[in-house]
Amino acid sequence: MRETRNQASSAERPAGLCEVPAFAGMSDMEHWEAIKLCLSATIGDVGFALTAFWVASLAARSRDWVLGPRKLPLGLFLAVGILLTIGFEYYYTNVSLRWGYSELMPLVPPFGTGLTPILQWLIIPPVVVWLTRRHLLGARAIRAAGA
């Protein structure tokens, strides 16, 4: 599980930086304020990934589901992440007004969620699952070989 968390957080950082122009006011923010906002968003994204992982693990009755991803746990993993993203993006852009989207951000109906946060959940987590599976199976093969 530690590998999933580490790979998820490192994969999200570059994606978050590429999104800066799509968020209103980010390019004009004081550097330290932008870092704090991006860091808190990254921590939130890692929390989403962990929550989604544990929901998928409960459904699979094993946290080793990443070793042979089946449709149900993988689908739950993605669905929970996307639902959390939509809910929190709605809250932060419409209720608390912590951030907003620039005119560059395509919006996805019905809640007006930004496209890039949703795309992050459609692209990054499957890659993270694949990398984690590859890493864990490779480590098992090395241990089995006695190296």
C-alpha cells in the first residue's frame, strides 16, 4: 500500500503544475501562497486515492487486489475517486470559493466540474495501479529467485 500512496503523490505533482493556467488567479498568486494551495490540493488528492484504495480493498476483501486488478475493485477505485473529486471541486469552487476555474478550463456538466481534475482520475490512477502491480510482482519475483 505504501507504494500506491508514494506513486500516487509523485504522479499528481506534475499534473497539478500543468493545471495552473486553468485555475483563476493561480498565475498571479504570491509564490508561497500558490505552493500552499497546491500542496493542500495534493494532500487532498492523496487522501482521495487512499480512500478509493480502501473502498476497493473492502470490496475485493484484500488489499492485494492491485496484483490482479479485477473489474469490480478497479471500477470502485476509479468511481470513488471521481465522485470525491466532483464533490470536493463543487464545494471548493461554488460553496467555499477557495479556488475557481479560468476561462481555459473546460467544464463538465451537470455540476460544472473542471475537466482536468476528472481527467486526472481517469489517467493517473490506472497508471498508478499498473506501476504498483508491476513493482510488487517484480519484488515478489526477486524474492522468489532468492536474490
